[in-house]
Amino acid sequence: MTYSTRHMMLAAVAGVVLGIVATYATSRWLSTSALPSDPQSTIHEMGQEVMPFGLGQTTHIFEMTDTGGIQEVIADDPDDAAQVQLIQQHLQHEVTLFRSGDFSDPTSLHGAGMPGVKELAAGVQNVEIEYVELPDGAQITFITSDLKLITALHRWFGAQLSDHGSDATYR
């Protein structure tokens, strides 16, 4: 094979490779450019896959306590019996998962690297997790005497507060 033939073949291969790279990069740009650019929009989009109730019709309330924390989800319209029931069913389900160290629902929504989750999953046997129905929703209380787990709970709550934006509040 002569130098010029080899050179032309390498140029052709390089052109094909560049074409593939350009096609891939363009498709990735187009698929990600349609994604919401702020965390709250992303939570709204993806939240429907994890939470059966309407995020725009509910409020998440987080309270960090000396022994852990309290998470409530309440219907913005307390007379919306359908939303209240969906909240209660979902939080009951989450408590069952959390008690077994399974935090996959929140991490599927907020990301696998969500602050505090790894520590909570590993130390869940040292956390008491209680479910309570409220007239307008439901509440989960996390109680522990382990300072590392309290810190993990507070970090986890902080991440959720940040991601949920105006759909969440701190008490």
C-alpha cells in the first residue's frame, strides 16, 4: 500500500469517526437541552414517577429536631380527600422501605449521591421511624440518639428542601 493510499484511508476512517462523534454529541445535546434547567422543575418532572400525589397541590414540610427530624406532606387544599389519601398511602409505603434501609425512591428522584442517605441506609437499625396520619396528609418522624445519624438526617432534609424549592418549607 502506497503512502497516499494509506493517507486517504486514514482520512476516510477519521471522517467516519468524526461523523459518529458529531452525531452522538448532537443527539446528547438535543436530549439534555430539553431537560429542565433548575432542580425544582426536574423534581416536578420526575416526581410523578415516584410520588402519586400532585407536587403542585401539596407541600413538603421538614423539621430538623435534636433527635432527628419530622417530614410532613400535606395537601394544599385540606378538603382534597383524593390528595390526602394518596399522600397517606405513599408515606406509609416509604416508611416500610425506610425501615428496611431502602431509600431508593428519594434517590431515584434526587440522585444517588443525595447527602446523608448512605449513612441512613447503613445505620437504619439505630433509627426509629414512625408514621402518623394527619387530617390533611401524613408525617414521618425519625428518632435516633446517634449524632452521626442525626447529622445525616439533617443533611438529607436539607437536600430535599433545596430540590423541592417552593413546594417545600422548613419548620
